[in-house]
Amino acid sequence: MPLIKGGRFVDDPWRVVGDDEPVPDANHLVVSHARWLKERDALAALPVELGLRLPNTVHPSTLGADLDRLALIALNFPRFTDGRAYSQARLLRGRFGFRGEIRAEGDVLRDQLLFMKRCGIDAFSVGERAIAEGWLRAFRDFDVFYQPAEDGAISVLQRRLVARTRAPADFTVT
């Protein structure tokens, strides 16, 4: 499945390991939350980068100190109408300071890519049609935002405050 990261299509170095599957010889492994809970210490001892598939029913606070052991957290969007993973991404980036890759998986739609990015998601597992339909343009659909978010884009309010501090004393910013 194609992967969008950094505004382009990239090869995915991560290998997803099933719950009953033996751990393969690979540099980047993704395991389920259930397997992580069962085998945390053994998995953390492996000389590889670890990723975790976090169900959208699990609050990110349950990961606690484990966040430091993880290089990737894959969030599940089971249906485009289920937005719980947006909240998970905001919490992971904003409240818990997670700096690894946050990946959107599941029912990822073009119209939602920019909003997912604004919440802190930086990789998107998308279907084959994304390449043909030019999904990368979705990141350029809007370039001015009213709300602050986790993507580092400057909001309109922040732009106004900067303009006000640089404006001459007799200049009024509206």
C-alpha cells in the first residue's frame, strides 16, 4: 500500500508483525497494542526500531513511558466518520510530546489528509488510487489557518500579533 510521508510517496521500511507470527529479522517492526502489552520487555530488548498499532479505543496516556521506546505509532481510522484517532494524534504530539512517526491507517481519504496533518499525523497509508488521483495536492489546498495545531503552521492570530509588533506606532492592523 502506498505511503505518503514528507509530502511525497515513499517506500515503507516498516514490517507489520502479526500477533501469532514469529518476530522476523528486520530493522523496523510494527506490532499490535495487544502484543506489545504481552511481550513489552522482550520486544523492547530487540535491536530494532519498534512501532505500535494503537486502536482508536485506547487512550494514548496508557502508553506512559513506553513512548520513549517507540519510533512509530499507527493510528486506526476504521471509518472516515470515526474521528477518535484525530484526538489521539493531538494528544500524542501536544500533551505527551511524541516526536516519532504518527501514521494514519485504514479509511484515509484525500479530503482528510490536511486535517490529519494538522493534528500531528505525518505519514499516511493510502490506497493505490491516491497516486493516480493526485492526493499530494491535498496538502496545498489551504495555506492559511485560524486554529493553532500540531503541524507548526502559523495561525492567522499569530500572524496578526507578529504584524502588530512590527507595525509603526501610527499603523493600525485590523
